[in-house]
Amino acid sequence: MFTFWILRGLALLLGITALGLLLQRTGIVLSCRRYVNQCWTQHKRVVVLLLGAGVVLMLTTLTYPIHFALPPSMQSHAPGSMPASIPLWNVVQFLAHLGSLECVEDIGADPRAVPPAITRIENETVSLTLVAKEVIAEVAPCILFNYWTYNETTPGPMLRVKEGDTVELTLTNDPSSLHVHNIDLHSVTGPGGGASVTNVLPGESKTFRWQALAPGIYEYHCAMANVSVHNAHGQYGLILVEPKEGLPLVDREFYLVQGELYTQGSLGAKGLQLFDAQSALDSNPSYVTFNGRIETAPRMYAKVGDRIRLYVGNGGINLVSSFHVIGEIFDVVYPEGSIGETMLTDVQTTIIPAGGATIVEFTVEVPGKYTLVDHALARMNKGAWAVLEVTGLDNSSVFQPVESQD
Ligand SMILES: [Cu+2]
């Protein structure tokens, strides 16, 4: 963290040395042209020193005095002025420890990993544990990214509590992490949603207690500065606060969170991709994913007649999702994740704001493959799709091809 001051001190030393040499060697006022010529022909050492001082000064940006970061010229007006760039020392550390960072085979949280419905009547104190960990994983085959996770998946695990429960959440930062992390749950009423009391250094753990006051489906995410950088590395998930009376029974529940990845390499570039802060500020992600990576095979299955419930979030950091299931109509939408009496019916596409979530329900009547998309369809090219595969008997009264009469 003292790199900035070392470089500024070096620049000052070079500049003073150059000025001293100039004063010593040039005693008279010269015309500008003669002065430049004289400097170049007779005082090359002075010129080199001055140029060196200038270069070092340029490297030591004044916009963020704590870290010398990559890229060096990036500014930020976020609280604390921490830019969206990665501190250079962390980049060096990351590259130095590349071989020892854990490589996760599948970064994408399993959409079937939904905690079971809560059947108890009484409220309880629920203990939850999350581990912040930085890992390497594939966005797509042979395209690697340094994900910052909760429990080694993006999104982190879906959490489920009951309205009125007291929750004790422990956040541990894995010793291998290079960054400080914390957690902000949108279901928490209190400073930072918990972030203000859960800043954890690598190897550290902190616990806080909160009460689940309102039902709904909420995002949780890391809120350590620069917040957008932590979220853009995949550090988010959803927590369901079930209403006291519970949710209607369904046959299958799935968990999906849309997210954005910003890489130095363009779309499809192979190899390890470093984070691109400028693309993040320009709202131009390289990849838009459901559950952290581009899907390679369906992971959601159902049978004809099943009632489906999807918990869908948007980890951001820039896009609003226009969530749609191709070939289905949402019978019910809990708009913006609100579990109240204002449910919408028969909806084709629903909006999920960055940092928001929704619940949709529908019954599958016809077998086939149903593609879930962000209906800003250009994003499908960046990975914003997943497949629900439905098996069972054809339902010709609802859907059937018609033979040509020719
Ligand atoms: Cu973090």
C-alpha cells in the first residue's frame, strides 16, 4: 500500500537532482531553441532524469493515493474514491499465487440446489455460514476467470429462512483470499445490510445477528469497496424469507441469478481473462450468464404437468434483466420479489432490476426444451440463457404441428 509514496519520493528525488544539475551547468538565460538544443547535446543525463521524473509522476496518480492500481489512470467518485480498478499489488499477488489458487471444476451454482420449504410453525434462531473464497474457473470451455465467490459457486448458495426468524450469519474469508470481503443482504434492516459489521480479512470470521422482518426473495452480495468490482467477480446470491403462512406447494423449484463478467479479452478469447474495469464502467460486459457460466447442458428437468417455481435474481452490475421463458407464460409473477397480494398473472416477460429478484410460477403442459433468456436478446450471444427440459406425453390439444396438405 506504500507503493504510491515510494514512487512519488523517487520522482521528487529525480526531479531535484535534475534541477540541481541544470542550475550547476547552465548559468545564463538561453533562448528556448538554444536551450533545448543545449540540453539535448550537452545535458542528456539531465533530460533523461527529467523525463524519468515525469514518467514516474504520471504513474503515481493522485486520484487514489492508497493503491497504485491497474489501470493507473482510472478515477472514481464512489464513496471513498476507490476506483473500479484492481490494486496493482493484488494483481502481482494474484499472478504470483496463480498456481496455488483453487481451480473449481464447475463455478455455476446448481439451479436445483434450492433449500426445502420450511414446514415449522414457530420462529427459530437460524445459523448460516458462508465462506468468501477467490477461485479460478471456466466461464466457457478454455475461457478462465478469477471468480470471487461465496462457498465456491456463482451465485453463492440460495439461503432460506422464515419471516420472523432470527438469523445468525457467520462470514469467513478463506485464508487464500487476496481481498477483504463482507456481505450485504437486502433482507436485513440495519447499516449496510450487514456489510458494516462483516468486513473480514483473509482468514478472519465475523458473525452478526438480524431478524427477518419482511417476506420476499432478496439479493445478497459483497459490498466491500469497490462494490461493483466484487459483484462483477461473481460475489452475489439470493435469500428467500418465506412468509409466515409459507408459499403454495409446487412440484419443482429452481434457483437462477443473472450476472455480468467483464474481461480484458473480447468475447470468446481463450485463456485466463483478467477483469476489465473500463468495460464495467462502460456497461459493456463480455459475458452475461445465468448461474456464473455459459451453459453446456440442461440442468433443470421437469415432467409434463409439473408446477414450476423459479427464483430468479440479477446480480448486476449494470443491466436490467428482461426475464422470459421461450414457449411459456408465467401464470404468476411476484413482482420484484414481493410476496404480497399484488401478484401478476399471465405475464410473458418480467423485469428484474440490478440487485433485485423475482419469483415466477407456471405449469408445463407440453414436453420439450424451454430456453430461459434475458429477452434483450443480443445478450444470448454473451451467454444469457439456460434450458429447462420437460419430458412426458405430447399434449396435442395445447400444441401440435400440422401436416402440410400438399
Ligand atoms: Cu468481496
